[in-house]
Amino acid sequence: MNRTSSQRRFVRHERDTEPTLTVLSTDGLRLFSLLLVFCLSFFSVQACVVQSGQRDAVPPTLPVSLPAPPQPEPAPQDQHRTMQIGEASWYGPRFHGKLTSSGEVYDQHNLTAAHPTLPKGSRVKVTNLDNGKSVTVQVTDRGPFADERIIDVSHRAAKALGMVEEGTAKVRVKVLSRPKQSKSRARQNSQQK
């Protein structure tokens, strides 16, 4: 056998019980090598396609705990409340006859009050929590401007509440009604926000 022009191959003859090694030509080796390279290339490309498909697939969702969203800042105190409890004071002779912030002349003999946030024209029931007396007043002014106070009532309202002598009292303020706004006024308010 010529070593340069052949390859080894298993051949089985009918009379042989053991396989024999036979040599093939180099052309067969080239063909085999070419086929091997083609197969390896084909399977490499297939492996890349499978991997890229897995990369594009959506991974399973995992439970994630996120921090709570920031809470909006509360509206200015008392702006939308219907009831408050706090300290009340009264104002009288020194302001009698002067203009209020609503443009009305203050009359200490009317049942009126000053409140820091309620709309002017609102009607509220003020109850003295020490003696249980109550009175209904209309908000016509802004105030009080002293710390810890939620409402200033007129002299007449203070008499009805039994708080003229003390000057202040712990009260509950309950909103009974708010003034109705005109459509143009409501649009102006919504545009300002």
C-alpha cells in the first residue's frame, strides 16, 4: 500500500470477523474535511440564532419592592375642612366702623367673624367647648393673626359664646355653608391653580 495516496478506512468482508483497516485517497479526505467544516459552520450559526432568540425573549418577572411614591404636600390648613377645634378670640370697639378685608364696614354688633382661610361669605357655627354655648356667624374678614387661634368673632358673637370676660375660649368651628361662586370667578380660580 502506498502511504501518500491513501487513507485508512474500516471495511468489513463477509469472511472476516474483525474489521480491517483500508486506506482511502486524499480526495476523499478533502471532501470529508469540507463536509466537516460545512457542518460545524451550520451548527455554529444555529447556536448563535438560538442564543440571540433567548436574549430577545422577555425574562420572567421578579417581584420588586419599590419605595412609596412621595406624598403630595397637604393643602394649607383649614382650606377644605368642614370642622376645626382650636382657640378663638374676639375683636370689637377698636375695629368698629373700619373696613374689613371684604370691603364691608365692621360692625361689632353683628354676628360676624374673621377666619384665615374660609371664603368670605361662609357661614359657620362656633361652639364654646367649655360651656356648650354656640352661635352662627358669617365670615367677613381675614384673621386672626395671633398664633394658635383659628377664628376671631365679633363682640356680639363673643357675648353669645360667654367669652367676653376671658377674651379667648376653646371652640369648635363647623362650616355650615360656603358662598356660591360665579362661573367667571370659578374659572379664574381654576386657572390660577
